[in-house]
Amino acid sequence: MLSRIEDTAVRACLAGGRHLRDRFDADVDAEFARHDVKAAADRASEERMLAVIEESCPDHAVYAEESGDVSTGGDYQWVVDPLDGTNNFVSGLPSFATAAAVLVGDGGRPRNDEADETGLADDDGPVVGCVYVPVTDDLYVARRGEGVTLNGEPVTADGGVPTAKATVGFVIGHDVKLDDRMDEAVTMQSALAGATKRVVESWSPCVHWGALARGRLDGMVCFYPDDEEQHVGELLAAEAGASIARPGDGVYVAATTESVRDDLLATIE
């Protein structure tokens, strides 16, 4: 079953991502708001991804970023992000991706006392994940207990850079920008900037999760992240062997080494 689901996730992400690549740098059809942007390419990519999923897995629950709950019920739940990095896409910046995660259980993230050393509960959360970065033609695939591949080759989140030389991605959820949690996010980002070489404010988290999974990015710090990117990101991090922590209060930290992880935690406390 998981092999079929994995194959479907790959085909869905490629279908959406290749459409995005064809439309990239063309005339922008988008609606701009203060804290968000909606692009026609987003919806078109989602249509192509959903067509693949619905044909192969008609009995699965599906949640898509643009459409919401497409279907409910079943033992598996899909979480689909048809364009991670919409703002980048419409701005002509080549950092964007398509992503899909498939979850079992109730779909929620485990409590700290339910998580194993990878940060995932035994019978809950993502079991298959796929991220496709169209511009670089990078395809990341993760399956619970079987690691991560990049374009078919295994990768790991190995690293040896000390925290002071580390490059770290910082992710905040969309809702954070709308309330007083944004003040806390700004404080966290400033503290991280003082402790590391560089903090990348991530507008395309799935791209950066892939970079962490292959050991190119040294850490990721998330503050109330959005499910569309976080489920697949957590699976990539866990299966790539990253050191993970969930201190609570909407915070998730992953790094290539335990020492960097611990330093990042201490920095944002």
C-alpha cells in the first residue's frame, strides 16, 4: 500500500511542479493582500495534483491548501501544498516547490510524551512525504522507517558545522502575522541571528526542509508553522536523521547535529 501511495505522491508533485515550471517568469495572475498572495498558478497546480491523487487513491481523505477538505474518511489523509513559496513564485524568485504528505491516525502531531526519538509517534503522523523543487528539478521522497532520497539517491542530514557558523531556516505560520505572537517571533529571529552565521526567513519551507535533509542547511526553527509544509518537513527531517526537539508552545527545532539543536533551543528560550 505505501509503495502505491509513494508513487502517487511523486506523480502528483511532478504534475503540479512541472506546470509551475512552465508558468514561472510568465505574466503574473495573482491577488495580493497584506500578509498573503493568491496566484492562479497555485490553483492550477492543485487541480493537477488532486487529479492524480483522486484517480489512484479515491478512498483517501484529502486536504489541499486552496480547496480545503476535498474528501474525508479513510485510513489515510493527504495534505497537499500545490505551491509552497507563492510569494517567491510571483516575485520571480526561483525558490518554490510542490509538496504532499500522507498521514495515518488522527492526523495530528504527537504530544511530547508520545513521540519517539525521531519526534514521531508510532501510530500517528506522516508516513509518506514528497517535495518537488521545479527550477532545480530536485525530487525528495521520504517514507517512515526507510529514509529520504533525492532524485533516487539516499541522503542524510549529516553536518559538522558549529552553531556560530550555521545557516538556519526560520519558519513562522501565516496566522502568527495576524496577532501578538509576531512580536515573539521577531524576538526569536533576532536571537537566532546573534547566535548563528545566518538566519534565512523561509518563504518556501519545503525547499529548506529538503536542504536540511541533504545536510546543506544546518537547522530549522519553526514557530506555529502551517500544516501544509510542516507535516512533510518533519518526516524529511526525521527520516534524514536530523536531531529534533519539540519544546512546546508551537516550537519545533531540527538540526544536523545535537549540539546545534541544543544551542538553537537555548537561544530561543
